[in-house]
Amino acid sequence: MKKIAMCLIAVAACGIALTGCKTTYTNDAAYDSKSVMVPAAYQLKIEHKDTKVEGSATVHSVLNWFCWGVSDYADRTSIGGASGEVSPLFNILPDPIGMAKKGAVYNACKASGSDLLIGTKYEIVENWYFVYSQINCKVSGYPGFEKGVEKVSDVSKAQNKVVKL
């Protein structure tokens, strides 16, 4: 009888220890609130010159895995279109055409002393030799100079207002 009582107590203790309660609190008032702060929008003030500038860069690649030739390149450039990348999944693979474009933009900006190029036009020549390729890129465009930022007029009215969705 004692053994049966001990077994029942052990089973009850295990049942209490292994099962438990879960309480979830939700704040219904906060859940229903869908308000968003609209930030102020700013845009760059850019001045340009009417003289065209040019730059060039050459990239060498073996099997599109090992690339060299461009050590300095321009970031924050919109090079537009697909430049050789297959998919965002394959961002670990280098993009030799994109590297050549960014290197050419960098060289053109350094030569002209500008911050960016406006209305860029690329000429790309790719020499492909089975496992080795050489990409020559020439870029031309108008030099642009960043002169500060300004608030966009349409969004400035809603800068500190709460918008209900």
C-alpha cells in the first residue's frame, strides 16, 4: 500500500512539474492603434557643369570568382540595369562588370573634382577567353557637386503630424 501511495505521489508530482500554465497578456488598445510618424524628406542640392567628363577602368577576372584591377571605386552610384549579377542570392560572387563601372565613375569624379556624375553613359568591352575575362569600361557624364540638402516641400507639411492608417 505504501508503494502504491508513493508511486501515485511521484506521478502527481511529475504531472504538476511537467505541465504548466502559460498566460499571455495583450494590450488591445495598443494593438488597434496603427499610427505612424511621417519623417521629413530631404533631397540633395546639386549643381552641375555643362562640360562632359570621362573616366575608364579595367577589371580582370578568372571564372568570375577572382577579380582584380580596380582598387578604388565609387559607392552610392546608380549604375542602372543588371550588371552581370544573376540574383540577390548570389551576392557572395563578385560582379566584374559592376566593379568596372564603379571604378570608371570614381576615376571620372577624381579627374573632374566632382562628387557625382549626372546622365552617365557606359561603354563596356568584354574580352572573354574561356576562363579569363577582361572588362574595359569607359564612362562619360556631366559633373555634379553636392551643395547641401533641402527639405522637400510636399512632405514638409506632414513633418510632425500623426497619420492614421
